[in-house]
Amino acid sequence: MTPSAVQTSRGPVTRKDVARYAGVSTAVVSYVVNGGPKNVAPTTEAKVREAIRVLGYRPNAAARALKLGSSETIGVVVPDNTNPFFTQLAHAVEDAAAELGFGMVLTNSDGSLTRERKNIRTLAARQVDGVFLASCVFDPDVTELEASEIPSVLLNNAGSPPGFASVGVDLEAGGRAAVQHLIGHGHTNIGLAIGTNTGNQLDGREVGWLATLREAGLPDGPMLHSPFTRPGGYEVGKRFLSMANRPTAIFASNDMQAIGILRAFHEAGVRVPEDMALVSFDGSLDSEYSWPALTTVAQPVQLMAEAAVRALVGKGRAEEPQHHILPTELIIRQSCGCD
């Protein structure tokens, strides 16, 4: 039977057509397409894959989902996937989910709670098997997740809402490490560029910054708020430079802000780290390739993704929801004054 005869006489190519062309049973075709549950001899598998290629067979995902009771897809909501940190995190989640046979649908909330809720409803309507929510606020609104009754894990989350598994890092410890390092360089006036969010929970990076200064007997440095963006950092950098008693070092709450700050300093002829030291947070790839390269508090993206996927669709899904707090790591480069 030729491919054209199959398509003309039967319409869309089916699994039976593939089986007939390859000279095997439909069950064998199913094992090849689905990767099991039974093994197929290499020569037989080669015949089936050649039949699939020649006939142009495309498995019916909707029919498969109906049969399995699963879409084999997970949804991810992030504030902004143009942020290199969330790009890396989403990529790591996609890889970890793929290891378990799941695809991924990525959505952006653009820092809007309204859009965040809408994205959750959309993913639930698509009947994904679960949702990872990286909320745009520190105390996420979980009412949409509860209403959808869809398995969920709060990703990059500092708190632990009852009934939800969550994965995050110790923000306060990361803030402490950054400020202690700057104090070690002799700085006594250390500013903070902190992100904006509409939640009620205080950012742990701010808590760590302030506590470390006070424990060292130093005055509270200036604190400025801006979006977690390069333009936000750029504007904050200019504001720091305009201060009469401007700080000699700054802790920025993410790498994107720090890169914006670097531009503001470069334009003003302020040398980093000679005139102003800078430490950031996240550990994105951008931090390594800025000039100078940023000393940054790195989040363990791979471990976060693996823990989240395990809790949602892996071995941890049958366990009671847990809050996984992972440690950060201070990556020392040039922007702080280290060689």
C-alpha cells in the first residue's frame, strides 16, 4: 500500500495504517509511540518509525489524553520570562518534567495579579496535569488554584501557604551573605535597591540587609524601590548617585536591576568597584557577562526545578505538601572589589 493510497482511502493516517504498513500489530505501534510499557526489538521499532515517517502519522494527543486520563502536560506561570532568571528556571522545569514524560506550557503574568489569575484559569481549562506558579508577589493569591482543584506547586516562593507544596530559597540568608561580604571590603554605607511587589510580606533580602547592618553597628543605608527590571535599576542607579551622602556600595535585589545600575554608573563616570561596589541576587547568566562581572547571590535553579517537578508529578506528589527551602551561594566576581 502506498502512502497516497492510505491517505486518500482512509483520510487521516491512523495507528492501524502504520501497523499494516510496518507489518506489525497496533499494540506494537503503541509501544513505539509511547515508549512502552513493553520493549520492542530494534529492527521492529525501526520498521514502525519508518512507517510513521513515510505515512506522516501524527498521534492524536486529545484521544491519548482521554484514554490515559492525563494530558501529560504541566503549566507554568512566571512574572516575566524575559528576566534571565525565570528563563533559566522555566527551562530547568521543562527539562525535569520531560524526564518524566511531561510537556510544558509557559505563560507570563507580566507582574499583574489579574493576569496571573487569568493564566491559572486558562491552564485549568486546558486540563493540564498541574501548575507551577511563580507569583509576582511574595504572598500569592491561591484562590484560583483552590477553585480549579488542580495540583499545584508554588515555585520560587518564600512562604508556605497551607495545603500547597512550595519551593524557594532563604532570601534573608542570601541578603546577609551579600551585605557581610561588602562589610568585609570595609564599606559602612551600603544601600539597597529592592524590587516592588503588591504583597504584604516583607522581602527577605531587605530583612537580611537591614539586620546585618545593625548587627555590625552600622547605620541603616538608603533603600530605594524599583521594578525588577533593567530600566528600574537604571533609574535607581541615577537616584543613588544624586544623594548628598551617597553610599559606597549597593546590594541589588536581582541581576537585572544591577545591570541597569551599572549602566547608570558608567554613564556618570563612576567606576565599579573602585568608586562604588555592587552585589546582586539571582545568579543568572547575565551576571557573568556584565562588565564588570557581577558578584551575585546565586539561586540553585536546577535543584529548585527538580524539587518542584518531583512534588507535582514525581515521587513526591503523594506526600503531604512541604515547603522546600534551598540554600543560596555567593558567587564572587569583580563588581564587589575582589580580583
